[in-house]
Amino acid sequence: MSVPPSPQDQQFLALLVHRGFLDRKDAVRVLERARDNGFESALGVTTGWDANKVGYLRRTKAMQEPQIPGYRMERKLGAGGTSEVFGARTEQGLRKVALKVLLPRLALDPVAVRRFLEEAKLLQRLQLQGVVRGHRVFRFLGTYVMEMDWVPGRTLEEFLADGEIFVEEQALGIVVEVARALGSLRTEGLVHRDLKPGNIMIDPGGRVTLIDLGFAGSGLSGRSDENTTLGTPAYLAPEQARGQGDLDARADIYSLGATLYHLVVGKLPFQAGDDQDMLRAQILEGLNGSALKGRSVSPSLHYFIEKMMAKDREVRYASAEDLIDDIEAHRRRQQSGY
């Protein structure tokens, strides 16, 4: 007598598909075989997994709550389109670290894997103020894990999601710190290429750290994703939205300008229905300054944003250092009362 899989088994199977451990065709095979052979046997025959692996995937909800040898897992810190980040302690020494885990569904994507490994090697090599440090990368249960410094605090994206709008002095202080980190990256010949509030962490003492260098490189030359549009559409420079390969520091300055706008206004510079509309807006639409005027920002802040987000990159600040010099001069004038 055939017995269909239990609701719990069906939910587990659906989770395995969602997380990328199984494709839909294999899931159908499991269901077909399970009626006569039982769910566990059908899953093992279809995938080649032993009971230990199946038990692990059940226990960790298909690695939504991973247990990784050598670490004591604490809590999930964040998630993005390609990875999830967990706080943990090393079992030896109990050193606090962040573990970035490539989503299992991307572990079979050669481009995604190459990009993840490139970031890991980059973070291991770089020792820069304001940039998170990487320690090791390893493969685990078919996917990849990167160990990094654990950075306390919250991302700017989290603050913005809670409805916080930053006062001018605080926002400019953050921009200066980010610009210093970008300047350090540039001395290494790197463009960040995905600067946005979600990649900027602020610790309780106000220290700024860039936490994601997944798209960093020199222009697009030599990258696994060369000749593609990288980054997050809402913050992309026009030349980056067009997929140009000769990116330089001015692309990051545009993204930092869009971030500054978001911090002081509380919304994005451009509104769009989808990513394609957003890319079109970044290329074609001019910045509407009315929202800035409505926030009663200083003329200097308005100027910084306009110059940072100029469509023509020749008009933008040529380097992070030039931007820092202008902002610091403005802050000195503010403090002296002029």
C-alpha cells in the first residue's frame, strides 16, 4: 500500500528546492518514489545523500540555521541576494567572527562562486582602515563559507528602514569616513562598485566600516562578470548603469552621493517601478533638488550632493580626497560660525 509523504516531509522537500539543494525535477522524483519506498529512502536514492546529511538539513532547516564545525553559531546578522551572514564564535579561543555563507542555490553557479571566492581573497589581502577584514574561506556541505571580522552595530540600511533621517552634520561625518575607506581602496587600484547603505556598518561608537566587497575590482577588466551591469540600481552611477567597463573612483562617488541624499531626505533620489526603470532614471533623469530644499539643508550640502551625483562624471569630484577636503572645509566654517 502506497503512502504519500507527510505534510512535514513535503514542507521539508519544498524548502530544499527553495534553498537550492534540489531542483524541481528531482523533487518530483522524490515524491513519486516516496509513495512506495518511503520519504527518507526516496530522498536518499534520488540525491545520494546519507542519513547524516538528511538529518543535518532537517535540523538546520536547509541551512537557514546552520551548524558549522569549528564554530558556535549565535545569530543571523543579515542576508542579501547572494549570501547570509551569521555571528559566531570560534570553538578554539571563542573569538567572535562573522560567517558569510553563499546561498546554496548559488553554489552551482560558477560566476557566483568565483565572485564569492574573489571577495574572500581580497578581504584576506587587504588590511585597510574602514574595511572589514577576512580570515579564511572554505567549502562546507556543497556551498562556501567566508570567515570575517565581526563588526558590531547596524547598517545604514537598517537605520533608514526604521524611518531614521540623519541630521546634516552626522550624515557628512559618515560620508567622510566612507570616502576615506574608498580612498584607501583606490590606492589598491580598486573601485567598490556596490556602495549603498546596506554595505555600510556603523558601530555604537560611530565608527564606519565597509562590510561587503563582493563587486570590488579595477573597472570591470579581468573580472568574472566583465561587461555586465554590477551593483544595486538605486545607487548606480550612469556609466555603471550603462555597463561601461572603464569605471573609476567617480562611480563610487556617485553612489556615495545617492547614499548621502537617502540619509538626509529619507528616500531615494529616484523612484522607479523596477530595476530597469531605475537604471533608465540613473542614466537619463536629472536630480530633483526640491526634496533637498524641503529638508532645509545647507547650500553646501546641496552643492555636495549635486556635484557627487552629476550625470557627467567629468563634473563630479575626481577623487575621494577632493570630496573630503570640501566637506571638511565646510565643517570647519560651520564650527567657527561663518
